[in-house]
Amino acid sequence: MNPILRFSDLCAQGRVQGQRVFIRADLNVPQDDAGHITEDTRIRASVPCIRLALDAGAAVMVTSHLGRPTEGEFKPEDSLAPVAARLSELLGREVPLVRDWVDGVDVRPGQAVLLENCRLNKGEKKNDPALAQKMARLCDIFVHDAFGTAHRAEASTYGIAQYAKAACAGPLLAAEIDAITRALAQPKRPLVAIVAGSKVSTKLTILRSLAEKVDQLIVGGGIANTFMLAAGLPIGKSLAEADLVGEARAVIEAMKARGAEVPIPGDVVTAKAFAADAPATVKAAADVAADDLILDIGPQTAAQLAGKLKAAGTIVWNGPVGVFEFDAFAHGTETIARAIAASPAFSIAGGGDTLAAIAKYGIEKDISYISTGGGAFLEVLEGKQLPAFEILQKRANG
């Protein structure tokens, strides 16, 4: 990946003192019906960038999207007010919330303000140039620190970076770039990828892209069922996409041609119904009955895959390999998770369900890098150039 200007470097060089800094953060946190924040990881993750700017003597403006508001229509539930309160607590100073900020913001060096939900601005989603230029005029330095939005070209993520005097990556975005580069561009071999989920169709481009790069491609969930069909195994009434068997076979063949492989489950855990209390039965993959649902990989398969993960140089993990929310069908995902945690490999994990599995088994500290962006992480795995990376590279080189 081409070089990108980093905010930490600008701070170290003393180029931030007295400057107006606009930080695009990802503060899109879940809230309950009363508007209370239920999980504040994203706010806590944004604090280092804000502190960096304040310590460097900048006048700091921070904004984010929250939910899916209608542009131009303010509703109390779309407000960043609860986020401002939590940010104030975390920073140990008041962070005022500013509404109607596009035409000007009053903020002095050493101060931080939170600019109301950027998706309320007309033209945000469509990256309206007039809006982006107004945002750019508010600052001397634009800092993109929201990897979760890096796959979208919007006014507060892309347009402002085009027009601001300087545009750079914040510490969160820089860490994502470093982790992705280490995992995919310069991996230590063997490179093992785990791609799991309900549908091959949603991950087909990722599977194709990884088939050209990885040494082992471990598939799980409904995706594994489609690959089992491609290998001529029975899957009963399990979730699968029979029309994509040819695509699955092509991935298997592409891997084989490179001396790599897609391990197909040798044993599975089945049930007669999709329910937490459904009796679980372990059986050989060849013995799946017509009325069976495959809800997890079997213990033998899990042990074999764990061995491959422990011997890996680099691991990319996206998705649990079974219905881990049901304890009877969580063994495969837990085995995989603990094998990744125990492996000396550089490991990068991303995607909502993956993060839930990491939290369930308490292995956060044993994963080398946990990606904060769901959709953005998937697009990187697909081999796509993310708009945020593209514009920051352009600005760094021009």
C-alpha cells in the first residue's frame, strides 16, 4: 500500500500546535430505547486520537455519524448528546456538542468540541462537493480515524480529505492499515484464512480473492455446507446454496492448482431442529441424514483445523464456524478461537459475529489485531481499494 500521511507524525514534528484539527471518528454506538449507551468501545477507541490532538495544542473538532437519520431532519434520537456526555467523562473535560456547525465553529487551541451527527447534513451521503468544501474550510488538518466508514465515499470521509489543507490517518485508521498490510500484503507463511457465514453469495468475491493468496482456506457455517455439497457430501436440510456449488468447486480447484487446500469437514454436529435445546448428534460427514441440520463442525474436524492454526504464520479470521450462540453447537467455534489465541501467528479478526465470539471466549488480548470495521474489513479481504485509503494516498503523494 502506498504511503499515507499519519497524524502521529505531524504531532511529533510540531506541525499541529495552534492548528484547527477536524477528526472524523466512528462514534456510532448502540443505545437502548431510553437513549442510554449500551456499549462504548468505539468511543473509548477514539479517545487516543483526540488526546493526541489536544496534547499537541490543537483546536479540536470531532464528528461522527450515529444511526441512519434523514438528512436535514433533526430528531432527538439522532443526536450525539449521549456520546458528548460519555466523551466528556473519558477525557475528564467538558466536550460541548455543537449543532448547525457547517458554516463555522468557535473552538480555541486546547479545546475540543463534538459536532452534531454529520449524517444530518444535506449532501453527506452523496459526497456533495459544496458541503465537503465547507467542511474543509473549518480546519487546517483533516484526520480520518473511522475505519468503519473507510469503504464509503461521503462528504465527511472523502470529500473533506480532497479539499482540506492537509489530510491524514488517525491512529486507529493507521493501525488498521498496518495490520491489513502485515496480514495480506506481506504475510508470514503459512497464511490461513477462516471465512464463515450463512451464505457463499455474500462472501464469494472474498473467497475468490483469498483463493489466490492463502495456503489454507477454512470455510464454516452455511458456506461450509455449500462446499460439502461441492465435495459430493450429503447435507440433509442444512442451509446451503446449491446453485453456487460450481463456484465453490472452482475455489477448491484454484487452491489445489497452487498446492493449497480448502479442508472439508470430516465430521459434523447435527440436530433435527434449529433451536438452542435441540439434541446435538456428532456424526461423520458422509452419514448426514435427509432430515438433519448441520449446525457445527465435529470435534475431529475442529481438532484438525486447530492443528493447522497453531502451525500458521498469519491468520485472517472472519466468522464463527457454527451456531456458537447455542452452547450445544459452539464447540467448533470455541476450539478454533482458542487455537487462534494459542497460535504464535500474527492474527487479524473482523466482522460482528467474530467479535462476539472473541468476547464470549475472553480472548481479546490473544488476537494480534481486532478490526473495528465490519463492511470495510470485508471489502479489504475482497481485495478492493477503500475510498478512504485511496484519497489519503493521493493527498500524501500530491
